Amino acid sequence: MDVSKFKTTDWLKVGGGAVFFIAGFLTWWKAELAGFTSNRLTGVGDYFGTVGLAWLIFTAIAVLTVLSVLDRFKLPGTLPVPLVFLVASAVGLLLVLTRFLFDGVDTGGVDVGDFGIDISRGIGNWLGTAAAIVVVVGCVLSFTESGGDLNDLKDIDKIKSQFGGSGGETSPRPPAGGMPPPPPPPPV
């Protein structure tokens, strides 16, 4: 494996993805009663809707980056890969931040502090959030390195053109029947 092919942005995506991969299996939230941990909630196992989906996104970005850099897999040339990675990583970060801010521990509406129960973030939550930020930074830098401009993300026509769309032009639509009208007969 020739690691000299990896750029800093690649290392950020791969390293952050690897750390997030591990963090997904660690404790994200824990409930403690009088110093005894009674409930440990893991990222991928207990929070698949947020952490699990982000885990899939960040793992995919890391694996595809490694395979692409090592020429083991060619990403489609018609697809703006840096833009896709940027959007996917931003979605993953939003999912992780949701889990970072909201514990998801079901207390049945009871104020657990009255009973001496302490609900706190676990090591997986801290590592996962930091790793998600690292992946997003790598994707942002990779996007700008490839010639993208973050201000262009406000222009939908520019984004459409990057995906091979027609920009602001509209293509004629077929009639309601689904079939386009036949071409006119040739002149006689």
C-alpha cells in the first residue's frame, strides 16, 4: 500500500471514518445510580436511526476514499464525488449532533435527578462527535481543493450543472399521454 498517494484531506476522511467506526460500538449514553452504571447505550446498537446511519455514511466515505486513492475502485467521473461526500458528511454530522444533544434515554417523563440517577455522555459520544467533525472538515477541504466553492452551494443551477443537469434551461415535456408526438412527415 503506497501511503504517499494520500493527501491530507484523504487522511482526515479516512482517519475520522475509522475512529467513528470504532466509536459506533462504544457507549454513547450511560445512566448511573450511586456510582453503579445501570444502563449503557451504544451508538450503532441502540441509536441506529441517528448514530447507525451516520456510521454507515462515515464508513462508506472512508472506505471509498481508500479504494479510490489506491486505484482499487474508480468512482464515476460524471458524479461530483467531492460534493456528494460533502453533503453526505454534513447529513451524518447533523445526525450525530442530534444524538450528542439529546440523550434518548427513556425515563418515562420522570425527573431522574430526584432519584440520584445521573445520565451522561459516554466515550463513544465524545469520540464519535469529534470524528464526525474531522470527516466533515476533510470533505470540505476536498471539495474546495477540487475547485468547488462553498458559495456555489447557494446556486441551484450551478449544482445542477455539476450533476450534468441543464442548469436553468428546461427541456420540453412529453404530452400527458406519455408519448411524444410523432415527427412531422418529410417534405415532398
